[in-house]
Amino acid sequence: MNVPTLGQLAGRILGEVRGDAALEIRGAAALRKAGPHEITFAGDEKHLRLLDDSRAGACLVQRRFRDDRVLNGARPALVFVDDPQDAFIAILREFRTVPGPRTLGVSPNAIISGSASIGPDCNIYPGVFVDDNVVVGARCDLYPGAYIGRDCKIGDDCILYPHAVLYADVRLGNRVIVHASAILGADGFGYRFRNGRFEKIPQLGWVEVEDDCEIGACATIDRGMIGATVVGEGTKLDNLVMIGHNCELGKHNAFASQVGLAGSVTTGDYVRCAGQVGVADHVHLGRGCTLGAKAGIHKDIPEGETHIGYPARPEQEQLRIVMATGKVPEMRKALRELEVRVEKLTRLVQQLTAPGVES
Amino acid sequence: MNVPTLGQLAGRILGEVRGDAALEIRGAAALRKAGPHEITFAGDEKHLRLLDDSRAGACLVQRRFRDDRVLNGARPALVFVDDPQDAFIAILREFRTVPGPRTLGVSPNAIISGSASIGPDCNIYPGVFVDDNVVVGARCDLYPGAYIGRDCKIGDDCILYPHAVLYADVRLGNRVIVHASAILGADGFGYRFRNGRFEKIPQLGWVEVEDDCEIGACATIDRGMIGATVVGEGTKLDNLVMIGHNCELGKHNAFASQVGLAGSVTTGDYVRCAGQVGVADHVHLGRGCTLGAKAGIHKDIPEGETHIGYPARPEQEQLRIVMATGKVPEMRKALRELEVRVEKLTRLVQQLTAPGVES
Amino acid sequence: MNVPTLGQLAGRILGEVRGDAALEIRGAAALRKAGPHEITFAGDEKHLRLLDDSRAGACLVQRRFRDDRVLNGARPALVFVDDPQDAFIAILREFRTVPGPRTLGVSPNAIISGSASIGPDCNIYPGVFVDDNVVVGARCDLYPGAYIGRDCKIGDDCILYPHAVLYADVRLGNRVIVHASAILGADGFGYRFRNGRFEKIPQLGWVEVEDDCEIGACATIDRGMIGATVVGEGTKLDNLVMIGHNCELGKHNAFASQVGLAGSVTTGDYVRCAGQVGVADHVHLGRGCTLGAKAGIHKDIPEGETHIGYPARPEQEQLRIVMATGKVPEMRKALRELEVRVEKLTRLVQQLTAPGVES
């Protein structure tokens, strides 16, 4: 790419320049990092206030701030657009020459069962293993070490990054992304305790991941004991998340890193879990509820509520308790002092009421 | 399989039918999921009470409930058996035509050192790597990407799922299952801090996993610094569990997902940890103790006790504290009110005792 | 190795023997484990006190304890040295005949792009995948299943254990160790919520891991959304650690297992996190601060401070609160009793002050 001027870049994203349109823009970077020949973006008003301290040559700003006083005397050149983040990503793509899509086809170094069916325009890298009766849709990328067990079904436009593992009988919808070393369909943690030993309960179910899900690196989704473990459409799981056997997640959930769900947890749509949340078995998380970081959940969570802490409570209640708990050492002191005062008072009053002493 | 009648199925599991023995049974499913031509099972009394709401065609029930009023008017046909779960699993196996065991032998696409010894009737898939002086017992399955480092010893009837990794010198007993991307024998997290830098302490020990253990997907068991990290017979570790260097776990422990043990933790037999428990280094968990979800353990736990919370305390004590802590905001208010009352009272009493005012 | 005498071993490590120099030493083990023909070491005074109970034949002890009373009548033979741990490791290496370095070269069963550049004296195992434009320095070991994406740069003397994954554009300094199934450069967890769905924000940044870092098994370090996720020189991450996108870690940090950092966390040098710590996005951890096990961090931590608990507070404050919180049930009881007493007292005083009743 030739080095564009700010004016040229702005033209491509339908932006309106205020400042030096002839400035050469050589890259794009975050607000704190951008230099004099780089462009950045301000996502919100807070960012706009940081503009004066930025070394950025130019900044993408939402149109509605055009006449805002916060921009008075802003140092970088400004480009007003409808959506600064979108515009920024478009520009970023120009500077980061991401290599185009590959047309690798099916590597002769992949091992693919004769009974598997591979859709058109897939890239199947060396070291991929595809077992019997697998069906892979169109335009899928299977990176080195991806393992697809017997009878798996994968939709169109899926990506399995290196060493992603689908045990037998895992089903992916369309446009599902499985990151490296994510493990789908391993046996659930199910045993019967008999004669002093744990006896394995066969895990005869499967896993279904619906359209548009993304599964993070080293996340694990166990197969159902009976029936399916389900991840609903559009749900996103971050790295190192654990989904136990027979969980059924609704649509458009988002679970941050290291969240763990025990067996048979169910969730409504639009549930959000911050990092390291843990949920006990058979709990239901209601539609649209939110769980704060490290929350520990033992009971069903009603629709739309936000719960935090361990044991989890509704957010406002928990905040009040945490705040008050910080005062417990003082309270303890105050309580002891009060006891002493009451003791003293009691003696005084006893003297006052004691028959025939003074009065 | 031809579609069996309920009577035919019941015959195979020595069950006694109450209801329509001619009903065609086309599948098996969980209580909430089963349809009119499916069979389910009721594990306990709670399940029996749900029977009326179930759409199931038939249900396996324990014999001792045969005359129980809870079954009065139960909608599904009933099959009385000694152990409903066992019977259900037997039936499930009939419906889920799990492919039989393979006789793959040793794939020519596996890389196996000339000095390794492989027992009879193993299945070694393409992409397996077996290093020098490894000994593998009889009837083991090593899936694609399984990596066995130098001098490892693996017993009979073990399964290593895809990308399971044994660093050098790891020893597995018989019937050990290692799930996908579980990592055994990586270096312990041991450094000396010298001259402003962390200096690696060589991790010269090894890992021993005894008979009948199961290690979850993406679990990690570090090698000892000196000597062995040990996982005792029959112990089960769920996905994403971390066992630090030189830990020594007793027999028949069960640790749920995302549990973490720092270095040199020891445990007795029959220890159970719920999900996301963390245990500090050198702690001993006594035989038969239980740790609740997310418990944080800094001290030895006595035999047989149940501890919960963070910092962990004995269960009853912790429950009392958690309950009371929820009242701290009210307590704080009550304490302040009481202070005001005592202040007022003090003034009143002072007036009463003040010399020569009224009395 | 011929079986050495204690005197011979001591000579090699410049130690001074007190006891039977002719004792044959056949191995080295930890204090609790060593037998009559094994040597152990005592790291500190606490260990010295355990010497009498040890079955060890000999023990390495620091010279400054030579005249200490704690050694009076110690059973094992003693060897006085400057640094018992160093001496022990040296001896351990003699007994554990660790196989020498390999000169495997580049395996014909590795897949290496024609545009990749591999430095001298590397060991590249079968099943390694190296993509276009990758640069690998000298003397690197890439174990089976290591995956190096496009445009990655790896310095000298690095080790990538089995199934370590570098997505495109990851840069490693010199002497970096990446353990098995650690995943560097997967997409950050970044979405925009629009029209009822999560829309993926392209993650166009990269990952930089500086010299002398060690990354644990199944740890994950996400690529930046814009710009780099950085792990500073000499920083050590244990197994199953999660580093979110655009985090920037300082030098010589040490994070124990299962620690999770959300996006854009920054840290100074010498930061230490114990196991299972969680840090919210955009938080700064000041130079030299320490976070206790399971701490949950939502605010910046000042330089040098130690914070513990959830929500995290300065250590002394938190300990006071935890201690006091344990007393809340008693406090509640005491408060209720006090209320009763004050109520009674109030009535008494009211009687005393009531006009024209008795006085």
C-alpha cells in the first residue's frame, strides 16, 4: 500500500476531516500508543478527553461530537464518522496486510477416512485426522492437528484451529469457530461410588454446538451422559471455560475465561458470565441474567438479574454487605464499648432504684 | 435393531412391567426429555413425583416402590427393576449403536522409536509419537497426536485420547484413561529468585498415575522436582484440573473441574473436591474429607471433615458466618441506633444522679 | 555411574563431611523420603529440626549451621556446603542420568514452509508444522505437534513442547520455553452487541513474549485486538493461566496456576500472583505488588502492596476483616442481648423520671 494522506483515508470511510488532510498516515494504533503519523479512534467521551495528551496524528470521532466543547483545541487532526470503531477496523485492515484466504484444498498429509464426506472449498491442513462417517460442510478450515471423531457433523464455514478435538458424535452448526486445543465431547465426570471405588458411568450422549458459536482455546465441553450437551446459537465461550455434561446453554450467551459449569446447568438466552464464575449442577440461569467475576452460584438465578460474589447475591444487596463487612472490625470495637457503657449505666440505675440507700 | 416392545426390553433386564407391555420403545432419554415411545428412569423419589408431568412412554423404577402411593395414577408404563440406572444404561447401549472396538494395530503413520516396546492388541493411530525406551502394555488405545516421551511406562488397557501428552518418565498403571490435551509431566513451577531474576530449578522428578485413574481434558499434572508426583489408584480428575509438582494424592480421590493444587500437597484416600477449589502448597487433606466448590485451603484439613468457603472453615461454622454476614448491614444500623439510645439514656441518668438539681 | 562414597560426592561439590565419609550413596531424595543410602538436603532451620526423624544416610547443610545446637546428635552424616539446594541439584543430576541433548536436526516428517527460515542446530520433530515466512533462531527444540503460524518469529534457544501453538504473528525472544498445549495468539474475546447478536471484532494485533519467559502447559495468551499483547522479559506463567488481549506484563512477573487476566491489564515489574487470582480489564498492577491466592482485583494495585481476598483489600486490613467476620454470629447475639438490656434500662429510667409516680 502506498502511504495515504489523511484526506485519502477519510474519503474511503466517508469521513469528514478537520485539520491537516495532507498528513501522511503510516499506521493505526490505540489512543495511548499512536504516534504523529498514525491514526487512532475515540470510542466515547472519556477517550475524547485524553486526546490532548495523545501523540496521535489523527483521530476518528463520532459525528455527534462535531460541535462539542471537549474537542476545542484538540491536538490531533479529527475525522468525523458515523462509527469510529468500525471505521478504525476498516483502516486497520488496510495497514495490517492480512494474508488472503488460502486455497490449500485437502492436504495429502491429512488422514481422512474413506467414509467421510468433505464439502467444497475446504482447507484441510497436514496432520488433520477425520474419522469414519464424518460430514464436513463447505469452506471449512481444519488446521494441523484438528481431530474429528466418528460420526461428527460440521456445518459450512467452520474453523477448527490447531489441535481442536471433536470426540465422536459432536455436531457443529455453520460458522462455528473452535480455537486451538478446545476439547468437545470428552466424557462427562460421572461415576457411581460402589464397593469403595468410583465406577465409570458410560457417557453415551453427544455435543451440539449451534450456528455462529465461538469456543475459546483450551475450553472443554463434555458430552452428555444421555442426550446432548447443547451450546445455543451465537453463544461465545472464552478460553479455558468448562461446560459439564448435559448442560444446555441458550442463545447468545457470553462466558468469559475460566468459567465453569457443573453438569446439567441450563441457561436462557443472553446470559453473561464474567471470568472465573462457577455454577453448581442442575442450576438454571434465567434469560438475560449477568453473573459478576468469580461469582459462585448454587441456586437458580431469575431472569434479568445481576448476581455477584460468593455465595452469590443480587448485586445491590451484595455490595451493601461487602461494604458493611469492611466495617465489622470497627463494629466489634463499638459493640464492646457499648457493652461497657451499658454495664456502667446499669449499675448506676441499680443504685438509683435500690431501695433505701439514698433516696 | 428392530423396534422392541416394552415387554421385550423388560425381559432383557429382568424387569417386571406394569402397563402396556406391547408399547413400541424407539429410544431412551432423560425424564424431562423422553417422548411417548421412549423409556426413561427414575433414580429416586423426587423423580417419581415428576412422573405425571413426563411425556415418557415408560419408566424404570426401583422394585421397592412397587406399592408406593407416589406411583398411584402414574401416567407412563412402569418397569420395576433392582437398579434403574444400571438397567437404563443397558438399554441405552442397545439404542445407541456404539461402534465396536477397533483392530487398527499400529498405524504406519505413527512415529515409534525402535527402542520402544508395544504390547499386543494396541491401537496406535496416525500421528502418535512414541519416544525411546517407552514401554506400552497390552490393549492400549493411543489416539492421534498422543505423545509419549522417553522412558515412559504405560500399563495394560490404557486409553490416551488425542493430543494427550506424557513428558519423559511418566508412569501409568493399568486401565488409566487420559483425555485429550491432558498434560502429564511438564516442569513444576519452581524458581529461585536471584539477582533480580527468576532462575529455573531443574525439575528432575517424574509422575506416577496408578491403576484405574481417569484424567480430564486439558488437566495438567506437573512432574516432581525431586521424586514423584503421585496420583493414587482409582482417583478421578476432571477437566482443567491442576496438580502441582510433588503432590501425592491418595486413592479414590475425585476432583471436579478447575481444581488447583499447589506444590507438595498430600491427600488421604477418598478426598473429594468440588469445582474450582484451590489448595496452598504443602497442605494435607485428610482421608475422606470434602471441600466445597471454590473453597480456598491454606491449612491441613482433618480426616472426614467438610470445609467450604474462602478462607475455608468447617461447613456448619461457615454457613452460620455467611448467614450472619448477610445481616451485617442491619446490624450496623441497629448498633448505631442503640448507641444513640444509650447516649440519651446516659444523659438522663446523669441528670438523675447530678448532685442538687432536683432530688 | 559407579556407586560413590559420601566422601567422593562431597569432594565434587566442595563440601565438608561430618560423619561416615565411606558411606555408599546410591541416590538423592527429599528429606521425608530419603533412605539410609540416600542423600538429602536441609533448606532451612525448620528442615534441620526434622533431621532426627529422617532415615536419610546423609544431608547437605549450610556451612553457617556448622556449630548450631540444632545439629547436636543429628543422625545422618552431614555435608556442609555454601548452598545446599544448588549442591543437591548437582548431585541429583549425577544420579538421574538425564539423556544428553539430541541432534535430531529437521525431521523429514515435519511440515515446513519453503519460505520459513530455520536457524542452525535446531531439533524439529515429526509432526511439527511451520507456516510461511516464519523465522526460527538457532538451537531451538520444536516437539511433535508444535504449530507455528505465518510470520511468527522465534529467537534462539527456545523450546516448544508438544502441541504448543503459536497463531500467526507471535514473536518469542530468546530462551523462551512454551509448554505443551499452551496457546499463544488466539483471538481475544472481543464482540460488539448489535441487533441481538454478538458480532466479532477482528483481532488484528499480535503477541510478544520477551527473553527468558516460561509459559505453562495449557496456558493461553490472546493476541491484541490492535497492537500487541506483551509478556515482559523473564516472566513466568504457570499452567492454565489466561492472559487476555492487549495485556502488557512487565518483566519478571510470576503468576501461579489458573490465574486469569481480562483484557488490557498492565503490570509493573516483579508482580506476583498466587493461584486462581482474577484481574478485571484495564486494571494496573503496580511494580512489585503481590496478590494472594484467589484474590479478585477490580482496582489498580499500588506499587509494592500485598492484596488478598475477594474483593481484594490490603493484606492486614483483609485479615482483620476476615477475623472479625468470623465473630459476626456472636456479635449478632451480643447485639440482641444488649438491645434487650437497653430496653429494660430505658423502662427503669422512664419510671425514675416519670413525673409524680413515686418520688
